[in-house]
Amino acid sequence: MTLFEEARRGVINDKMRQVAEHEGLDAEFIRQGVADGNIVVLNNNRRQSLKPLGVGKGLRTKINANIGTSREQMSIELELKKLRVSILAGADTIMDLSTGGPVDEIRRTIIRECHVPLGTVPIYQAALDAFEMKKSLVEMSVDELFRSIEKHGEQGVDFITVHCGVTRENISRMRDEGRIMDVVSRGGAFTVEWMRYNDRENPLMEFYDRLLDIAHEYDMTLSLGDGLRPGAIADATDRGQVLELVKLGELTQRAWDRGVQVMIEGPGHVPLHQVEANIILQKRLCHGAPFYVLGPLVTDIAPGYDHITSAIGGAIAAWAGADFLCYVTPSEHIRLPSVEDVKEGVIATKIAAHAADIAKGVKGSMEKDVEMSRCRKNLDWEGMINMALDPEKARALRESSMPTEEEDVCTMCGTFCAIKVANK
């Protein structure tokens, strides 16, 4: 049985207990959440040594960091540095989005070194495999696509993004309405290209039961991807996005009937005043399944600072009910991120997630801020640094500008420190 099937039969297994202990909650709460479909536990049954992670309603908001090679940069060593920095900075999961170099070797290496749940997008590998065989992506067979999915399950991938809701009907309706940015999802674009060339329906939709069988075998969570997500705030909440969401809601129920856990992926680029509505819509149409959002970015004019535009949208989204935030780095829309970009992206997203957890009343969240405030009240600089989300940066800033007259204050106020005056 899968973990989902056990939960629906009233069984609390070791993975549910571990998640409950990690969250500081009752194990029955986790079991009921999994059974209802509003909590997923990420842990492929091939990765027995991995500590399972819970994502969903009532739990701490989780964050994901994307790493992976491209055909322009293929260094495994560089991606491993990004992996280590991401986890050290607080990422709860990693996604390997490699599209260049020996991707099988890269993924196996990352899995060996990754001690948190790992996600992938199997169609990327299918496209690269076609390229290696001197074929175009559109010449990829349905069997070749499913072989890639099977391979990821066998190797221990915990969750996969699959763009099942990109259907011929939804594409047609999106085109008729009109968009500025069309399709910006890489997996979505691959799927659209394949469908147009072969004059066929999306194979992940047409053979969805085959996908469910693979996911069931490895207890691999399906992250139903938003291949028609908006890539510009002017395109947000349009016909294509919403119709795909309707389809994902239908596919969620089919997955649950097969005993497979599901998350739903969301936009993307959404103006501030539409973020909450997007979360409410997803939760209603997809029956409360955990929502995994990229950002959302609330403005399109900040290249180089999109980790900030993303954190603004992510905080609002998580406060409104999103369960899982995918980080965005300062390099979004510009280049493959550096190691430092990755760290900044994780920290910015972690700030957003924590701010939302305070607003949602997640257990233990507010207590951290109270402790920080006590350290500030006592001018306890070591305590403040240790409580910081990025202690390394906090320490570097403190040591770069030490006071010369009174060592227990900072160079902003010096001897006129309001806290010191008040304490006296």
C-alpha cells in the first residue's frame, strides 16, 4: 500500500509519526490530513533512509530550491555546491532541473548527496534523450516519455512535475483569448510543441492511468504542473490558467482514487490584488490539495531583484493558504543562478514563508520572533546573530562596522541607542 492508502485505512505509519514529531503535532492530525488529501508526505519508497517531509494544511510553509545544469553550463561540482548551500540556508526540498550534460549521472549524484526530498521534471530528460538520439523532441514516443518517468521513480525521486492539464482544448481557448507571453513553462512548451506536431492529445493526459501506476509503485507524489501559468502579470487569472486548474482538480480526484498523493502547482506572475483570489480558487477547484507556487512575482519590471518581487507575492500566497513556495533567485529571467544567487533566493523565500506562518498561527513561528526581540532588548548581539535566518550575513555586517565608544551598541545610534537609554 502507498502511504495515502494506509492513511485512508486509519493506519499511522512511521513516516507519519516522523512528520508529526518534526511539526510538533499529533500523529493523528497528520494521518487525517493525508487521508483527506490536504497533506502530502514526500518520500519515495526507494529512499528508506530519507527523513520524510510533510507539506500541507496546518503545517509549516515549506520552500523549494531549484538547481540543475543547462546546455550552457554543465558542471556537476557547481550544482553540488548549490545543493549544499540551499540546504544549509534552509531549503526543505530540492528540484533537479538539469537539461545539459550527463543528466542521469548528475541526478544520481544529487540523490546521493541530497538529504531532503528531491523533485524533477521527467520531460526534460525525455527531451534531452531525444536530442542525444539525433531526434527532435516532437519525435519522442509516448513510451520514451514514460520510460523517463519510470527511471526517475526507480532512482528515488520523491516528487515529479507533470504537465497533465495542458490539453488541446485548453490551448485553443487560451489562444482565442490572447496573451502577451503565451506559454512560459518549459515543460508546458515542450508538451504543446509535441501535441501540435503529432496532432495528438497530451500523452500525460491520454495515458494518465499509466502515470498513476508508476507513481503508485514508488509512492512518488505527483506535482501537477501549471504548464499554462501566466508569465506576465497582465496574463494572470486568464482563461488558459483557470481552465487548466479545473482539469487538475479532476485529475486530483483520479489520483486519490488510485492511492496516489498529489500537489498542485500554481503561478507564476500575479498582481498583488489577485494573489489571494488565486489561492482560494485553487483550493476550491482542487479539493484542498496542497498548493505549490512559484513566487508569485507581483511585478515584471525588477530583473535582478525578482527574489524580492517573489517574496512579496509568496508571503501573501502562503498567508492565504499556499503550502509550498518555490524560490526565485536574483538571476530569474536573466541567467543560470550562481551559488550566491541560490542562497539569496532561499533566504528571501524563507522570510516570506516565516512571515506567513506567523500570520497563520503555525506552531512555534511567533516564538522565534519573541526570542529575537528579547535578545535585542538585552543588547545580546550573539543571541541576535544566532537567531537570524542568515547568521553568517548578520555577523559579517556587525563585524564590518563595530562601534568605537560603547561596544554594546551599533553604529546606527551609538551612544544615543534608544534601547540602552530605556534600559537605564
